[in-house]
Amino acid sequence: MGKYGQKNHVKLDPLAYNICLLGESKVGKTTLIKEVCEKLAGSDGYMFLECGQERGADAIEGISYINCPEWQMDYDELTNSAGFEDVCDDIIDNKTTDYADLKVVIIDTYDQLCDLAEKEAIRLYNKKLMGTDKPKADTINSAWGGFGKGLDKAIDLMLDKLWALKSVGVSFIVVAHVKRTDITDVMTEEQYTMLTSNTTQRYFNAIKQKLDFLGMAYIDRD
């Protein structure tokens, strides 16, 4: 038996790493990522998962996508829709056949995926309470005992699926919105703009800690 451990070699393929692109609405995040993925992986090498109410793919010709309005949902051919978990599980189960060329999935957007995961975390908690007289949860803060445990459950649901995809050789790119805050410096009275993630800090930190590259897309107006 040989000794444990091996030397790492940096990969030259950007799609081998975990990537996140933050940006304001309509700044061109989806278009940019589509063009990058088509150049690096080809037209069959990527898939946009349009989460929740996100519809960034509607006005982009030739983009490879599927709508994921719910965490769990049977495939609807008419609307090209299926549950986020269902799509991920199908890719994982059929990677070597139906998805042999797939190299990366794009989560568009992370904000909407967090909403789906919250609803699923609440559903799972209430399902666990069936047959008991404990009150059901109607918010993420009241699920799984409170004190942020509901948020932790939602985070686990998201990260578990993303890492299950990575285990079969499919990387992920996360697209996320930012919010703009205008701030006046108390000393100089000069104004400046700060861009921050549109999700809660807990959700943002959860994905940020797993990233290799984090980019910010914005328009600089003079």
C-alpha cells in the first residue's frame, strides 16, 4: 500500500473551478456567461437552470436552458420546466449517457435558488411534524428549531446538490444579483455607491466560501 497524498496541479480550464458572477439586473450577466461557456465547452457543454421567477434566457437566441420554478416538479415539455432537484438528479443519474458532453451548469440566479431551497426546507420540516401536535412552520426562521437552523437547512440542500453534480464531473457557475446603496461619507460628505449581494449575508457567505473565482459586473457612469 502506497503512502497517502499527492501533489496538486493547477487546471488550465476555467470551468474546472467554482465561479460566481455578481451584477445588477440587466447588466448582461447571462449573456456573458453564455458566451464564455459556449467558447469553452461548446453548445452542448453547458445548461442554464433558470430558478424561480428568473427568465434571463427568454431574450437570448440559442441559449441552452431549462426553467426550474420549483425545487421539486415533474417535467413540463410545454413550458420547458422541471424541478431544480429533479434536473440535478437526472444529470447525476444519466451523466455518461444523456449528458455526456455536459461540463457545467449555471445557477441563474442564486437569489432565486435560495427562495426555492427555503420553501423546500420548510416543506421538509412540516413533513417531519406530520402526526404530531407541534405547530407547523410558515417561515424559514420558525423551521428546524429557529435560531438560523432553517437557513442552515436551506444552505445544506443547495450545497449538497451542487457537490453531487461535481462528483459526476459537472462544475457550477452561480449568477447572482446585487443591490446598490448610495452612501455619503460622514467626514468628506462625498457620495459613493456600494454594491452588495442581494441575498442575506448568511446565504452569500455560504456560497462565497466555496468559490474559486468571484467577479462583479457593473456599469461605471461618469
